[in-house]
Amino acid sequence: MKKTILAAVGAALLLTAPASASDAPKEILNVSYDIARELYAAINPKFQAYWKEKSGQDIEIKQSHAGSSKQARAIMQGLKADIVTFNQVLDVQVLADKGGFVSKTWQQDLPNNASPYYSLPAFLVRDGNPKGIKDWNDLVRDDVKLVFPNPKTSGNARYTYLAAYAYALENNGGDDAKAREFVGKLLSNVAVFDTGGRGATTSFVEREIGDVLITFEAEVENIRTQYGTDKYERVVPQTSLLAEFPVALVQKVAEKRGSVDVSTAYLDYLYSEEAQDIIASFNNRVHNETVKAKYAANFPEVRLIRVEDVFGSWEKANKTHFAEGGVLDQVFTAK
């Protein structure tokens, strides 16, 4: 009897003992927004070397890319993400609010509201800027055709919509009716609504649709690097919207897979000087002061508005503008 009890206790201890290094997962999945593929492909080998030196373990980082709202839904429907690296707060927050995939305090768990880097909506125009685009007001002219993703499916596009709305409010004395009219005209000038930022890039660059592509400043510069700085020009408006890129541990998945340690280390690594340098080299604005100084000449001055300052919060902006029957639906119907 005594031996039986001891055996049972021993078995229980084995079941509850922490996973050893050999039990740790050999891979993690980073679920991200659609234009970040190349960025994380550059970061991953550096992290793998860092993790090997720190833990002695080899790790493979798999990537999944699509519109961030679509990615959030996929996780809630069963996609086994260990971490998310999104381009909008709402798409991480929904994972905290629905099903407890992400910690309720996720924005306090990492620096800068859990955003290792930031950008802003900017404009890509063809060589010579044939339509003379300088600021948001040029985008509502009758002779200008735009390309940017659908705000219903793309965090990238929501930044564009809110940036335009904030610009219109500021330039019309806070008149909401005039702001609605402005974004309605902006939307009516869109030649094609793709589901995500990379699709919009394809429409503008490869299909040669539209006069202006509105996307993150980082994507604007990456397109110019890839397709030719002699073929496209960047236009940064005087005022734009702060676009944060929030990251989080998908606790619900990582705890089951035993990947909490490596996944947490990956997110922490994004704030390291080495990673910040890679991120800035992909034309994202970063917080690390040394790296900021190194790349300062690449980023023109721009006044950035925060969503919280104009719309109260991302939650309020979502309910007012992007929820079913919200302002976005209303102006879409009216245009």
C-alpha cells in the first residue's frame, strides 16, 4: 500500500513539474499584420541567435500575415498564435475582452503602451507628383483617385480614416457635419478598397490604379526602396495620426504550449537596441534614443495627433465610427 501511494505521489509530481528544456516548443507563431512580413523575417534570425546564446535552445519563429482585424478573428476561431504583433490597439484588445486570449493589462506589460515602434499615415505618389499632392485637403479633389484598404478589415485603413476625420475637425472648427462630409468625399475618391495594406500596395504599384496610395510612412518608404526611388515620391502631411504597433503575449495559447518564456523574450527583444535598429531600417519610427539619432534624417517633422485626444479612446472611436451602423457605414451609404 505504501509503495502504491509513493508511486502515485511520484507520478503526480511528474505531471506537475515544470517543463524541461527538452519539453519546450521548438517553434512559436507570430501572427501579424500584412505588411510586416519582411520586417519580422529580418528580426527573427537575430532573435534566434540571442535565444540560443541565452537558453541553449534552438527556436523557429513562424509568421502569419493578413489584415490585423482578420488575424484577431482567426485567433478567436482557433489559430494558435503565441504572440501578436498588430498595427492597431483594438485588434489586441478584442483578444483580451473576448475569451481572455490576452492579459487585461497587456498595454501595461511592455513599454510605450506595448508598442515597440510607431508610424503614421502618409502618401505615396508617382514620380514628379503629377497631381501636386501636399496635404489631406488635396485628397478630396475631383481629379484625384485614391487607394487604401477597407477600414472594416484593415487597421492600416482605420488610421487613414481617423487621420482624415481629425484633420477635417481641426480645419472646420470642430464641425462634425463638415468632417463627415470631408471623409465621405475622401471615401468616394477611392478607386479600390483592398482588404489589407499589402493588397492596396499591389493595386497601386503593380496594377497602376490611382494617383495616391495612403498607407503607413514605413510602407511608403519600403515601396520606394523596392520599386525605385525614381518612380515614386513620399508626401508626409503636416499633421497626421500616431499609428502605434501593439504587441502582446497570447497567454491562453502560450501557457498551453509551454512557450511563455520564449514568447515573452521575443516581445522584450523588440525593445532592444539591436531590434530597434532593424525596425528603424525598415522606416519605422522607434523610441530608442540612440537609434532615433542614427536615423533622424530619414524622418521629416510631422505633428502627430493621438486617437485619445480627438476621439476619447480607441474603444469610443470603434463604437462611434467602425461598429455596425456607425459613422463609417453612414458616410459609405451617403457617398
